[in-house]
Amino acid sequence: MVRGAGAAWRPALRAQTDTDRRRESAIVGIESFRRSGVGPQPQVEWFGDSVEPTVLTRQRLAYRLEMIGSLRKHLGEGVGGLAVAGSEMRADDDAIAPYQLSHQVSHMIAVASDALGTLELILRDPTEGIRIPLFGVYPVARQALEAGAYGIWIVAPDNPTLRRTRALRTQVQESREETSLIAEFLKDRSADNKKLKKHKARERQKQGQSERRADKIAAVATAVGLPTAEVKKGVPSMRTLLDEVDAHRPAPIATTRAIWQYVSGLAHPSLLRAIQASDLDLSDTPDPQVQHARMTAKEDMVLLALDVALTLVGDLLDTAAVRANNPAVRWRRDDIGLPPGWRRR
């Protein structure tokens, strides 16, 4: 039952005019070819305002799939050359071994790439070009966004002490979460028989007696003069982490945290957020007090999720290339044409 659904609240970014949204989102699109350090930039002009908005959005969604294909081709079986001798990242690796920073960065890139590849599988229809699930795209987009953000959070600071501290904080956080997971599996349950309960008790005892990985990580921090108390804190909340990411590279349209919060509401079964991110087709029913509502995915919100995820991953590769002193890490994107709405002068 829907009453007054057309008056549903929308986030501030949705309050822009259609023209403003197209122009601002085009800034994200233009990043696909206007990159620093990749040679002369093409002289282009925007003509997207003359294209019917729904057609342009579909074209831009298709272009994002081309971008994902380009990224996946660039990365191949994985990004290499992050710890080139003499580079900042190699120095970071040597300082905090065996908890190398480059290993974490390469993993974040791999997770983001795999998530984006999954989005391509979800969205690409072999017969109709593009298919858009109502909600299923958002959890995967969130995974890509978070992986890119984590990588930037670790590798972006110019201060090596801060990079190394954040790398070890991530390791501590993962260690704690692993310990918590194992403890959860080893909890006694009412259905456990006597033999299983004894087995779990032995395993819990082993866990208590085993060396604590977090203590080892803290010892490495102490040995190289890093702030051990800070390392032991683990990773901050995702909201705080995203604020710190924005301090390194501000996001277009809205803060990265705002986009993450919006997508997160769609990764969970939030009715209010689902209404906000969907187009509603209302029709009458025999009861004059009740209308039938058919929800369909709002394509510009899917595009926004893809834009932010791709931008974060691109920025991560750009930053990693600098820290690795290896331009080959950078995603050049010279194998795809101009984005929809742009043309050469």
C-alpha cells in the first residue's frame, strides 16, 4: 500500500536540477580520459544536454561496462611491480616486514577488480545490452567502493610513518576479527553432544595458549618506532575511514561517506532507501484509498554507484603507481573512447 509515495524524501544530492546532475556526473565521466601523467589530453566539448536524458544515462551505463572491461584487461591476473627497489612502497615493505604494505594494497585492488567484474556480469545482458536488478547491484558496488577506499586510506599519505601505521592497524583489525570468528564457531550450543563439547573446549584452550598475532604486529611497530598505541586501535569505523579518504582526494558530487551510506542502505533491506532509489509506477486499485506501486531500479543511482567505485579504484592505482615508482601500475584507459556526451572539437 502506498500513500503519497511521490513525496518521499530524497537525499540532498538528488535535489539538484537534471541539468546540474548531468554536468556534475560528467565530471566523473571525463576522468576516464582526462588523466594526469598520460600524455596530451584531447580537446573536447560537452554536448550531453542535447541528448535525451534516459538515452544518455543508458549510454553512460554501457560505457561504465567498457571501463570495467578495460580495468580488468589492464590488471590481468593481478597487479605487479608494487615493491620496485628504491620506491617508497618497497621502503614501507622493508620497514614493517613480514606485514608488507604492498601485499595489502594488491589485495584491495584484487577485491575491487573482482567486485567490478561481478558487476559487469550482473549488468551485461547478452541479448539486450544492459539489465539492471532492482537492488542486487548495490552490495557488490559497495564491496568495490570499500576495497578502493581501504587501499587509498593505507597508501595515500605522503608521510611514511602514517602509511606504515595504517598498514599495521589494518593487520591488527583483521587479526581481531579472525579471533572473534573462531570464538563464535567454538561456542557451545544446546544441540552439541558431549563429545563435540569436549572437542570445542580443547580447541578453545589451544586458541588461548597460541601466540597472539596482534601482539606480534605491535612488536613490529615498536621495533621500527611506530606509535604502538595507535597500531593497537585497529581500523576506525568505515565512516571515519571514508572521511580520511576524502581528505586525500575529495569525491565528486558528494562525500565518499555520503555515497557509501546511501549504497549501504540498499545493501540492507531498508524499505525507505529502496523507495528513494527506485522509480515508482503508481496505478489505481478498486480501493480509492490504496494505490498499487511497481518499483523499478533508478538508473542514475546505479550509475552513481559505478562512478564512485570506478573513481576510487582508478585513484588507488594512480596513487599506488606513485608509491611504487612504477607508471605501469596506472590505469591509462587509452583503449576506450570518449564518454557519452563528449566529442572532439
